[in-house]
Amino acid sequence: MAATTTSSASTSEEFIRYDLFLIAIAKCLHPDPLDSPNFDGVVGKHAHSVDLGLSSVTQPISKTEKALLQRFLNKHPSKLQKINARMSESEIQRFYESYRKIPGRPEFEPSIYSLDDQISLRDKRAEARYGHEAQMKEAIKKGRMRIFDNNRLPQPALQSTVYSFIPKEDAEAYLKERLMDLQQVLGGSGTKESTRAPRQAWTPEFSRLAEVDAAVLGYPKAAEKHGMSRSQLAKSVQRWKEKLSPATSAPRSNSPTKQKAIWEDLLPK
């Protein structure tokens, strides 16, 4: 592809916002199971072992086991909450407590999509974004990808993550080298320069993550991690702070495990 950083943009050329392109790649590589219409919230199983007891490792669940689980749940609708893809941590724990008290239950426990799964998914997406950002910066540096500013003027190097644009042609070439398809990455939406990042729906769980990341990473990096503007992130964090007591402050630990432990007690029960 004959693309250089000094070429001008033609009036008919289509563009993709640089930061949204990175987010789209990460979401394509690590899709959200909540986007699947058939996802019921069960991501696997926790099996029992004679020696070790209940395993904390999520294992695949077969269709036969899934059917067995569903029959059991159907027998006890008054004792067990129906599993769904948006159960809170406290709801999941109450489900397990009730599940374990019922005789004749399956020899395994369903692994339910949880906050831990959401954290893992966001971490994988962040890793994918950072990896591709490094590759794209290298491509721009070597002239294999063109970069334009908000006025569609060619730039010799990446100046701003949010207000930079790449030609659709260059995006397609970049993905093709990595055996990926542009329409698949963009979800068939034809994302161009006018596309805005999807707004994150406010939930206590998300705001908890946003508050922790803002405290540890700082607002610019936290906003980039979650694919939103700093103002959107600040509003979400503010809504979360309003749910806390005035004496409560954000954890400053760099340990994800400690962060999770600190904030677990702050989630609405």
C-alpha cells in the first residue's frame, strides 16, 4: 500500500477515529458475552473433587450438564433466583447459599458471569489496545499508515489520541496484515469519522471500577482504559462517590487484589 505521512486527504476519503479504531479492535478480539442474545449468565461450572472439594477454577459446562442444571432450577423456582447475565455480586452469593442447601442438586455449581469476569474482560481489552497502539505507532513512524488531525491535515506523527484520524484504506490494510476484517472489527456499522464512543451505562459495579482506576491510574489513563472521555468518567465517579459516606476515600493501593477487597464491602447489598 502506497501510504505516506505526507500525502494529503482526498475529499472523498473516509476516515476512522484513531482511538475508536483501537477500542473496536479490542472489543472484536474480546467480545462481551452480554452482547449475545443467547447468553444466560452461565459461563461454566465449578466441579467437586473428592480430595479438594469445590474447585474455584471455572471449567467448561456441557450441554447435558446445562440441561441437568436447568431442570434442577425449574424444580425450585421459589428457592432459587433465576440466573441472568446481569446479577450483582450479592445476588450471585445469595444464589450459591440457597443452591447449596437444596438436596439432590447437581454435583457441580454453575459459574455465573460476575464482576470478576467483567474485570478480566476489561483487562484483556486494555492489553489488546495497548499492544495494537504500539504497532500502529510503529506503522505511522515507518510511513505504512497515514495520520490526520481533526481538520484532516496530514501529520508527520501521532499528536493526539482522541483527535487523530486514519484513512479507512489504511485501517483495512493494517487489519489485513493481521488476518482481520474491517467490517468484522467495526461490527458491520461502517464506523467513520462521525462515530462516537458508545456511552457506558451507569451501574454501581462500573462506577466502582472507574473510581479505583481513576485513583490508581489517573483520569486520563482511566478514561482511555474504559473508552470514554474524562468528563464522562468524572461524572460516573461522582455518582459513585455520592453513594459513599463522606469519610470514605478511594483506595490508593496499586494491588488489584487489595483494590477488589477494599471496594467489595462498598458495593450496594
